[in-house]
Amino acid sequence: MDAPGFRMRSRLARLTYALALLVTLAGIAHILSVLLVPRYAVFDAASRFLAAGADARAELITPDENGVSPILDADALTEVAVCGYDLADGPLRVSARAGAMPLAISLHIRGGGVFYAVTDRAAQRGVIEFVVLNRQQFEERAARDDDGDSQRELRVVSPALQGIVVARALVRQPSDRPGAQALVSAMACGGAG
């Protein structure tokens, strides 16, 4: 057998194997970083707005004096209001009136993004209402329900104790902006007892 040719093919095979291993490890590191970065981010929306709406009313998120929105991917055709919650204080009741403009309400947790969303199309008699609970609160409430007297309420189980409720209303025309601001600001986020 040709010794120099054999050595060359052997080196080439080892180099190919090392490159394949390097690409595989780099791919794994990339996937892990993409999955873990949101969990450890400290500048995400839920972290920034957790204290918003502490008075059980949604806080309107408006641009600063330079016209820069505190929401990084803000849409100029929407009005946004936010209220934070902490389920350690008990369940949270979210209530909003549907109006002439399209309205969407979403629940976000820190590092995890949206875990529940609803639009005004789900409104019952013009009102969107649901209760946010953690798993333990949900089970306690379910245990208290009587079969015949079960209260009809939408219950949403939050995967974390803290998060934010975001209301967005679509602004079709500039003259709709005050109405959209009033619509999202009127969302109530209070204790559900």
C-alpha cells in the first residue's frame, strides 16, 4: 500500500471528523443560548412593566418627549396599556369593555413571552373577563366549587407568580387615538378574592 497516500487520507479523515465535531458542538451551543437567553433576560417587557398598573387600573404606555416608545417593537397603529400582577397576593381578575375598536388582551411572564391571549371577539355582553391564578389557587377554587353552583368564570393558570397583562387597541384613523387610549386604560386588573 502507498504509505504517504494512506497517511494523507488518515489525516484528512481526522480533520473531517474534528470539523464535524466542532460544527455539532457550535450548533448545540447556539441552540442552548437561543433557548436560555429569554429566561435570564432582565430587560424584557414583563420585567420592565411589572410595577405598572399597581392601582388595579391599566397604565397607558406612551412615547416620551422625543417620541420614543418604551416598547421596543411598538406599532404606531396601536395604543397599549399594561398592568403588572403578583399572584402571591391572590388571584387576579382582569376585566375590559369591548369598544368600537379591535381590542386584544395578552398575558406575559418574565422570560417566557405570551402564555394567553384573547380578543374582543370573545366578549360576553360587551365585556372580556377572566381570572388569572397559579396552579394551587386554581385547585383550591375548583375544590370549593359546588357541582350545581359552579360559578361560570374563565380561569387562566399562570406558569409564574408574576407577569403583566397587556391591552392593545387598534387605531384605524388618527381621530381614533383618544378613544383607543380610553379603551385600553379602562382595563381593570384587581384582586379576584
